[in-house]
Amino acid sequence: MDFSFSEEQTLLRNTVQSFLQDKYDFDTRRKIVASDEGFRRDYWQQFAELGLLAAPFSEEMGGLGGGAIDTMIIMEEFGRHLVVEPFLETVVLAGGFLREGGSPAQQEELIPGIIGGENIWAFAYAEPQGRYNLADLKTTAKKDGDDFVLNGYKCVVLAAPWADKLVVTARTSGGQRDRDGVTVFIVDKGADGVSTRDYPTVDGRRASEITFENVKVGADAVIGEVDKGLALVEKVTDQAIAALSAEAIGGMKELNEATVEYCKTRKQFGVPIGKFQVLQHRMVDMFMAYEQSVSMTYMVNLKVEEEEAERKKAASGAKVQIGKAGRFVGQQAVQLHGGMGMTDELSVGHYFKRLTMIDTQFGNVDHHLKRYSSAA
């Protein structure tokens, strides 16, 4: 199979690389993470000006007519530089919901704000009891005339401290874990009854715990069909898994390169430690884990638009490989750098933390092994 990138895709990669090499070195990233806001709004606007926020949307929606491969290219480069700006949450997740399930009116009203960098979104889906089950919801949305009233609690809502709009899953009928009865809503974060507790995450990002107390939204806030939202949620989260896989291989690539370079220069007993055969074997194993992850990332991004069973298998297969490889490559990189590996001043530990968080987002290795077996 030909995995060559088109001229336009190569140009997109070069554009992202050029910006990040100039503006997003590791020391700059540390300052961004340590700042009060935790990300750069001016960089977010520059992403919009470069067309990165428009890449996955069709030309009819005002985008550049790209797709999963364009998103993959952007996310891989973001992974290489540990970019913290909420591209996944706003463009991939919220944009995916609007693109896949939004009404023409919702698309016309909301997608330009994403493409132009005017709005930041977050996806509020996780609940403490859920354990990666997207249908396990205690948050409810009760009908009130033509409106809905939301009550409930969402945990670890990534990018929510920066967001002005939320995509929220809630149960509108059925039992707590039924597949039917899940509905997806758009909620303004500043709406009456929405309260948040913000905090930093271990990988340098920001998240919130969000409580909804009698939050009223109109019928036009529903994305897709009432009670039939779970299939949409699964499709969009599989697209997010494809994007996260690309971010992970970007991080693994940087860890491999940094480790090889360190082992060429760090000397023990008068010779570089890279001369020791046992360490050479470790670095080869790291490289093989990375290359296998690249193959699985390409595969899931090529299959993410296929029919449901094939898409689920591809997403879960990639998530298993990425989870195992990310942990292995991160652990070996830290070990081969010695005690320096986990210091805040060295990038290695930061990449390892990010890969660990990617493993847990939208389901860990064990969860996706079970999902793969049920989809096979």
C-alpha cells in the first residue's frame, strides 16, 4: 500500500513544523505551562491564521477540505513539541460532533467560530463511576416543555478552564448503562447552574470538574437525535483516538531521537554508553515499538471513516499498540537517561507523562483489548 503524502499534505506538515520550531521549543513550552492561563491565546489565533483549525472541515463548511490524514499530520507535529493548546478538544472532538451530527443551522452558526479561533470547546463525558463506558451516565436531562434541564457531574474535563462552550453527554431515558437514552448537548460554560473547579494535570494541561445544577438548554442545543447519541459519541471518540495515536508517535519519535543522542555522548568507563550492546538492544526495541505504532496510526486514520465494526476494531487495535508502546518507550528513555530522566528541566519525563495520559484517555489497553474482541 502506498503511504506517500500528497503535495498539499507535505506542505501542511512543513507549515506546522516551521511554526513550532520557531515558536514552541521546550523552554517556551515550560513557560506556557507555568503561566496563569496555561496556554497561549495568541498562538491559538496563529493556528487559525495558518489554517490548522480549518484543516479537517469541508470547503462547504468554510474549511480546507482535509480529513483524518490532515489531522494526523498536525497532531503528530504537536506531539513532537508537546503542544498544550486544545486542538483535540476543539477541532477534533467538538468539530467532529458538529460535522458528523450537527444540524445545518448548528454547523453554520458554530463551525466558523472554531475555524476562526474565536471559540474553545471541551467535551464533558467522563463520570467517576463510568470506567471508560461512554453509556454509563448519572447526568440527566429532563424534558421541560420544549427545553431540557441538565443535572449531574462530569470529571476530568480537559481544556474546560479555557473553554466557552461544552459538548455534554446526558441520559434522557433508560437505565444508567443502557445504550439507548444517551443524548448529546451543547452547553455554554457560562450558563446559569454550571460551576467548575479547575486544576492542572500531570502532563501540563488544564482540566475541570463540572457540576450542572438545573441548567436549562433549548431543543436546538441537541446534537443529533434525542436518545440516539451513543453511536455518534463512539464515532467521534474513535476519530479522537486516531488523532491521539498520531500525537503519541510524535512524542515517541522525539524520545527515541533524544535517547540515541544522549547515549552517543554520555560516557562511562571512557566510552559512550551507546557502545554497550545491551543498551543498543534496548534502543532497537524502542525503535521497533515506535515503528509498529506508526503503522497502526496510519491504519486507524485510513479506516476511521469506514463502517462501524471496522472502525471500532481499527481504533481499539491502535489504542492497544499505542498504550503498550508509549509506556515502554517512555520507561526505557527515562532509564537510559539515568536520574536525569525525570527531572523537570529535561524533556524526557514530560514526554513520558504525556504518553501515560494518552494511554488512559478514551480507554486504556485492557479496555480496548475487550472492545476489540467484541468487535471482531
